[in-house]
Amino acid sequence: MATMILRDEVLRARHIEGDPDLARAIRTLSPDQPIVLRIEGQPMRFRKVPDRATGQPTDAIGPDEADAAAWRELQTRRGATITVEPEAPRTDPYLLSLSATLTEWNSPEDAAAYDGL
């Protein structure tokens, strides 16, 4: 789980600490592509914010209209450290390492029986 210090009216990728993959995902968003993040456990949808002067992409994302009020509420805590994580949970590295170790469970029969769980 990543953290960041609330410093701005927007969420900037360069302020995210502890998750370089998340920061990279934000930087590489297309101009209108949405991303859903869990901020302090609450899901919020964001979109890339263009530079006001040039219109060029930045490393910043701003909340969609539906989540703007919740984001403004967080702004009252400016200077505080908050948690930031992607909406979709990532694969647990420990479980991923086990899947390579416990190969006897990697059969088509097991996949058919357990993949939907």
C-alpha cells in the first residue's frame, strides 16, 4: 500500500511513496482515461489533469465530478499522510511464489475445479 502527503488540489504521481508501479500507471494514463484508486480505503475515480498553460499531460490526476466532494473533504487534512492504492487488488507476491513451488496443484483438473472460487 502506498502513501502520500496531501499537498495539492490534485493527486500527483511524484508524491506517491511506496508503490512505483502505481505512480507509473498514473503517469502513463491517456488524457481522458479513468483510474479508480482507494484513498484511505474509499474508492474514488480520477482522470488525468492537463497543464493549464500548455494543455500538455502532467503527472496529476483530479477526481471525477461524483467524487469531487469526498476529495475536497480530504483537503481539510492537507499536510497529513494518507493511503493510496489501486482499486483492483494486486496478486499477493507470497501466494504467487507458492504457485511456482506447489506445482502438483497446477493441473487442468484443479484449474477446472478451483478457478472460479
